[in-house]
Amino acid sequence: MKTAMDIALLDEYIEFSKSLNISTAARHLFISQSTLSKHLKTLEDEVGVRLIDRNMGLKLTEAGQVFLDACSVISHTYDSALEKCHTISRSP
């Protein structure tokens, strides 16, 4: 059975991928570095694969890049759906 994933985790992963720097991404997200680090680990656990290579600096694994591409589509689709729903709810 699939579990529900918090969309915020995907957005945090997208932000992290822009700089590949936890401190920088955490500042942009207005959360602590340790919180972001925990969230990224939680995301990897939920996905079931390593998304980030932490051996020599930080970089996305091949699976991490594939997942990032999907996250971008999911995030855009989610934002678009919310916008459409809000537009409909404001219609007379």
C-alpha cells in the first residue's frame, strides 16, 4: 500500500537541488539546517533509494535526478490544481 507523502518534502528537495547546499536551502525555506537534513533523509526513506550522494560533498544520485524531474512536474501540477480550485470557488 502506498503512503501519502507530504508535498512540502518535495518542495524542500527541489529547493535543495538548486544549490546542493543544505544551509543555503534551509535559509531559503526559513527552516533550520538540521530540520532540512532530517526531511531529506525522511524523503529518501519514503522513496526507498538514495537521492543524495553524501560521500564527497553533496550531489544528486542518478535516481535523485530522475526523482527531481518528477518532483518538479508534481509540484507544478499541484500548484496549478490549487489555483484552478480557488478560481472555481470564487466564481458565482
